[in-house]
Amino acid sequence: MTGDDFSVLIAGGGVAALEAALTLREASEDRARVELLAPEPTFWYRPVAVAEPFGLGTVRHFDLGALAEEIGVGLSLGALAAVDVDRLEARTRAGATLRYDALLIACGAVPYAAVPGAITFRGPADTERIREVLNAIDSGEVATVAFVVPWGATWSLPAYELTLMTAAYLQASGRHDVELAIVTPELHPLQLFGETASDAVRTLLDEAGAAFVGGAYAVDHVEGSLLLLSGEALSVDRVVALPRLRGQRIDGIPQTLEGFVDVDEHCCVCGTDSVFAAGDVTSFPVKQGGIAAQQATAAAEAIAVLAGASLVPHPFRPILRGLLLTGAEPQYLRRDLSGGSEPDWASASPIWWPPTKIVGRRLAPFLAALTGEMPVSGLEPPVGGVPVDVPLDPRGLGLGLSGPDVPPASPAAEARSVGAAMRSCPPLVGLATTLAEAARGMRERDAGSVLVVDGERLVGLLTARDVLGAVAHGVSPGDAAVGRWMTASPITVTVSTTLDKAETLMTEYGIHHLPVVENERPVGIVGLRDVTRSRRSPDRLSIGLGF
């Protein structure tokens, strides 16, 4: 094939999109024509946004058209709205239709407020709000500030950076009468990075005089009180919370309830051959620029093979690196979660190179060359630096920080379990079942949904509303498979899950039913009405009458 024969569409204009474009330029052997589809004409380098309110850094931005021209790819402005996998067509929100041979979805995630009453720090747009907090501290209006990591899909590192830089700001101002705290579901500081990093960060917090409140799930900030799921309340004047993340809805692509996309080890969207996804839009639980760049590299290499390039694509083997800004010496953190013998690291000296916040194999030196801040050739790690290879297994990240993990029940929670309230399963269908067949199954069983299984394993949920949505988009119910329109990887509970936890999930995500599984196999379903009815009904008193 020639570059005119194989068309690659990259939907997005962030880290994953640019890393993929750079990788394709090198790996495709000029066999692919690449087009970026981006919602805005600017690329924002966001990681240093936490330093901007303190005057310790400035968020850089780049003209995306100039970057695309430098890379050698095209650029169209628009946002991805729908994909027709069979016709190899993508549709924008403005109604334009773009054909592709391979599609990479790299449109990121949307931040939204997780703690009502708190200041939500999303990045550059909220710099002034943090400055307002600092001004309120300076004026004596604020004496206590809490920085909150919410439960759900998020990245906790910025909360620690904000805490430590605020402490450094207070110390430089000679203020010792302001109390700081970080409130997080983690049991230990920056738990994801392991014991070594946790100990180092705890020492930094202690030296800064900032309290660590772990295992805490903040739910609201009302009249000077930060309310926790446990029923406790912390007296706090101001609360700064990180956002939760949610993927953008893309019709024709199976997504989780939160809008994330399941991918395989080459970042191919499950159930497709030519659609890939990378970055925060995927269901990988760690939402971080370095991880996004690594996914983009894996996807781009697989796409290059489809275009006819002669290389062996590397699977996605995530490496976790974190640069913690403290207001003084930064801390370089890394952890081996693979179970290997490599020690965890927490160092004031760089342990990767170039020592950037976003560690992209090609993007970091590319941007450095454009800004003149670092040469692109002859780069060598400094003395004391070590190469880092840190495989992450998402199955071993059970920290309750990403995805729809249920926060622990309050001490007063009822001990009753879902098993006592659940009903029998709705109809079960396979991925290839047509929407028409699924609709007939719903009607025959008088059910509002069907569970989608691969063998015996639950992989999705299809509702009557999903069927109507597909029909509204012009899909023929007799031809379209449920695997394209279902909610992938639905939120589930087990028979032993408490009713309190089940209700928390349904309330938090605005849903009315949860599949009940055992060993990934569906065994029933429980609804919000089932939970409330079970709570209202007192245990029946059994009296033996001698019959």
C-alpha cells in the first residue's frame, strides 16, 4: 500500500493523539496518511497547572495546526460523535462523515465535580480559583483547607502537589496558623506508588505540617463541614477537590457506564478489527499522561502493521512514573507492580530521561526541541538516573480509586446482602445477537434489559433505551449486533455485597439496576426498588405451629 491507500483517523488533540501521530510517522514506513480530528486548535501541556497559582510555573500551549504540520499529518477541527464500524466511517457532532481504514479514539475524558460545595481543580481553567484561596488565607478569612481525592476515576498526584505547594507558600509567608489536610480514599499517601514512595510523601507531609486523612470518602462540603461517607464531619473553611473523569459518549462503540472503552493489549477496541483507543478514554484505571502515551505507542504500532509496515508491534505494558512537585525539590516516583524484584523508587534525582512531567517516548523530546529547552539528540541520563520499566497489572490495582469501585459501607450500614433481595436474571444474549432478537427477548420476558455474555462471562448490558437509540441513528435492528450498542463492562455486585453498598452505587451513577455476578457469571439482578423494599420489610417472625 501507499500513503494514499491507507487512511488513519486520530480523534483527539492531546497527549495520546500526538504521541500516536509521531509513532506512525516513524513506524508506518510512509504507508499511512494520518489525519487528526481535534475539537479545538490548541494543545495544552497541562501537568504544570498545579504550579501556576503559586507563580512556580506557566502552562504552555501550542498551535495544533503548527504541530500537525511539523509532524507531517493533516488536521480537521471537530469532535467525534459516532462510528459505523462496518462501513469504516466516523461522524462528527457537526454531521460531517469521515472515512478511515483505521481509527484511533484518543479524545480523552471529561472532568466533572465530585464533591458538592468544593472548589474543583481541573487544570489551567481553575488557576484563579486557587489564587483566590491563597488570597483568602492571606487576608485571614481562611484558617483550614482540605485537598480532596474523590473516589472513582481520577489521578491523585495533583492533590498532593497542591497540598505541599500550599504548605511551602505558607512557610515562605511566615504563616504557621493555617491547617492543611489531604483527604483521600487511599490508606497510605500516594498508595499506588508503593511503600517507599508512601513513606517519602508522608515525611514530606509531616514536615509541611499537613495532616493525612486516609480511607476517607468525601461526599459534600456544607457550611464549613466536610461530610464523609462514614458519617463523620471535618471542620474545614475551604475544600479543593480533584474532579472525577467520564468518557465522552460515542455512538456505535461499546462503552462502560462512565463512557470508557475496553481495549486489548494492543489497544484495539474489543469486538473490532480497525478501531483502537488510547489515553483517558480507555477503561485502564490509571488516568495519566505517561500511560496515555504508552497506549498510543502500542496502538500506533498495531495500526502501522495494518497499513503494511514490517514490524512486530509491542503490546501495551504500562510503566508508571510520577514527578511530584512540592514547591521545593521535586520527587521522582516509580513502582514495580509486576511482582518482580525491582525496588520502589522515591528520589530527588531524575530516574528517567528526559525528566518531564509527561513521559512520552517521542512527544517529550519533540516538544523540547520546538521550545529549545532541550536538545533532541545525544540525550543521556544524568549520573544517578536509572532506566525504568514498571509493568502495571490493572487487576492488581484494587485501591478503590479508579472505576466504579464501591466505597466501604458506614459502620451503621445494614449487614443484609444483595443475595436476599436480588431477582432472577434478565434474558442472556451473545455479542453477535441482533438488536431485533434482543428486543424480542425483552418483550417475551417482560424485561427492560438483557445481559450480554461471552460464553458464561458477563461483558455488557443492553437496555430498551439503547435499542431505541440505535434505531434513532438509522441502524437496522435486524442487522446490528448488540455488542456495538451495549454498555460494556457494566457495574456489578455480588450476592454478598451489602444493600448499603448497592444503593450507594445506584445512587452515585444514576442507575436503577445492577447485575449480580459470581466469578464473572451473571446469577441475578437487583434493583433500587428491591433494595428499598427489602429495607422496609422487617424480618418475619417464624413461629412453629406443630404442623
